Amino acid sequence: MKKITLLICFMCLTVCNAQDLELQLFASGLDRPVNLKHAGDDRLFAAEQDGIIKIINANGTVNSTPFLDIELRVGSSGTEQGLLGLAFHPDYDTNGYFFVNYTDTSGDTVISRFSRDGSNPDIADPSSELIILTYSQPFSNHNGGELQFGPDGYLYISSGDGGSGGDPQDNGQDLGTLLGKILRIDVNNSTMSNPYVIPADNPFVGTAGARGEIWAYGLRNPWKFSFDSLNNDLWIADVGESAREEINSVSSGLAGLNYGWRCYEGNNTYDTSDCPDMSTLTFPVAEYSHTGGRCSITGGYRYRGSEFPGFNGLYFFADVCTQEIGYLEFDGGSWNITFEGFSGSLVAFGEDINGELYVCSLGGDISKLVDNSLSTDEFDLSNVSVYPNPTKDVINVDFSSVGTTVDSNIAIYDIQGKLVKSVSKNSEAIIEKINTKQLSKGLYLLKIVAENGEQITRKLVIL
């Protein structure tokens, strides 16, 4: 992933006209969670970048004792280094195996298997590490890092192109390296002497000079990918270089695809000095440009839960730089993108056992993605007025046009996404006056969240 820039895109946001997305805080107090998975039950496991995995229970409480602590083995000094990936074996309930993807203290990638403690399901055995695969990283960035078990029971691994900028070693197009790829290996009978097997139907098995582990190539930094739990399609969000972010989607059975990097960045040419014919490449189903501060995509999941029918079939993702959540909707033969703005450093999505989706913030929060349009309360926060704006000493948040009184929380965030002021409004107040004298001059976000979860965000300028 590109270097994370804590930057908020100050858009004048209102309650959505299409999908009415809302993030409801589910768990807090974590430290840089960058991966979130379930293990076949109602718990969620959050992988923190420094090398710790914590359990989040169904009620949102976080266990005080870590599930796994390998912090001393993990190198996380670089923004894109650390414990990056987590996946539970499809038979985890019986074998207790799970897999992690991390950069070691030398900066190189390690894929390892660990085992659950034999007597306590909330603890793993840190001494059980079996290293499955390692490969060198020439630079500190573009490490990929996602792990997913596919519908075929094999382990899929995303690797970045090795880093720097512009893929100087052309790793994305080089079948002789594991960098810039999606890898596919069999870890079902791993031993120390034989940690993995290359599936016989991998596309480059037997190809001279090619690594047999490769399933797909031509990727820059596939920070996150996932499988559609309904039809098994593979979704890859590939972080762009300087102009385009792309989303790829194909049937999980399509092997050997070339997604085009560094020849193409999205649908745009980048460096075609030594590239295959364009007709042999697979282009994204959707892309977006670096406008409005957008610069780094975080892939998510296609929604297949049951709690929010309006989300069904939508593919959700985020942009790290603007803190927008986007979704793809198939309409008229193409995928259309819609963005909605939020706050916090949104870096990863997670899917629970029921197919409901969650979003990780680097600040330590895990939030559930919900459909706010299901609310039955008859009021419209889009009519709230905030004045004067710009302001110096005080702002008025006027609810007189909302249509009914409502309990709300009013929060102000700075440009790093840090909460700097919070006020609880009771239903009796029509106008809430907020003192801003203690705030420094600059741009802020004012966020109003009603008792039923409905929210709006406004740009606020302090003089």
C-alpha cells in the first residue's frame, strides 16, 4: 500500500441519496489493526501491524490476553511493513491451524503456520510456528500481504511488486519472481521438510523460468483481495502508482491472468517499453482517478450478508487517503462506483461468519458497516444548519428544520482524523451552541450522529 497519508477529503457531505452507509463503532482500543478475519464462529480476530492478534467477541469486547504475540519477530518500522495478513484453515475447528503473512526484522516476507492452544481456544501457541514460504523484498514498500483460502481449499497470497516506484525491476511482468503476483499453494499437509506443495493445475507449472506458485501476475500492490462467498469470484484491489486505482474481478477458476502492471496503470498506459500484446492482458472491471485527494485503494468484500438487503451484491472498498468508502454496483452491463466520505484512517475490511462487513481504522477502531436507510425514524438530518461557518468563537448547530427532536452526538475532528471535541445533545435542544475558542485555526470536520445511527458530516472552518 502507498504510504498512508492521514488526510481528510473535505467534502460537504449529506445523508446519502443511494445507499445510506453508516459506520457503527463495534470495538475500540486496538493498535493499528490491518487485517480482520473470523475462524468459523462469532468471534473476529484483528491482526495488529506490530505483530499481535487480538480476539474481538460477538459483543464487541476485546480480550485482554492476545491470541498471538510475535512482535519480536515482526519488522514494522516501515509504513507498509508488519503483520499484514491472517487466514484460518478451512478445517480450523478440528486442526487448529491458522496462517500469517508478515515482514521479518530484515524486511523480507514470511508466510507461517501457527497452531491454536490445545486447551484454550482463545490462545495460540507462539512456539508452534512452521515457516511455509519466504521471499526477499528489495524495498520496504509494496509488500501486499493478504491471505485467503480459496473455494478449492488452497492458500492464496498477494505479493507487491517489491516497492520503490514504477516497478524498477519490472517484477510485475517477470514470471521468475514471486513479486507482483497472486500465489496459490497447497498447505494441507505441511511439514518442516515439505512446507507446501504447488498444485499441479497452477498455470505455470512446467514453464521454463517461471515460478510454479504463481496464479496471476501483473500486479503492483494488491494490498487486499477476497473471494465472493456466493459465487467464488476473485476480487483484487490493486493500488495504483500516480494516477489510477483499479479493481479486478474474475471467476476464481481463471488461472494465469496478466493484470498489466507496469505496462498499464488501470486502463492507462504506464510503461509499455517491454510488454505483451494488449489483447493478452486482463483489465479492471472498475477504476478511479486520483482526483479530490484519492490515491490508495483498500479492497474489501462483496456483501453477502442478510442484515442489510440493500447491500446485496455490492462490492465495498475504501480509499486510504480520502477516508471514503466506495461501492461497486452492477447496472446496465457495467460496474458503477459511488463514494461516501467518513473519518478515521480506514485500511482494511473484515467479514464475519454471517457475511456482515466491518472496517478497520489505524486509530484502533473496528466499525460495522450498516445500511442507515432501514431506520424508521421520520426525520432528516440533512436539514441541520451549522452557522456561522467560518467561525471564530462559537458555532450553532440548528436542528429546527429536522422535523422532530432527536438525541445526537456532535463531534469535531481535525485534519488527521483526531477527535478534538464531542458534545451530546439531548432531544429538548433545538439549537446546540458549541464553544470553539480552544480550537486552532484551520479546517475541521463536524460530524452529527443521531440516536438511530443516521449521520451527516459538514466541513468546518475555524478563523
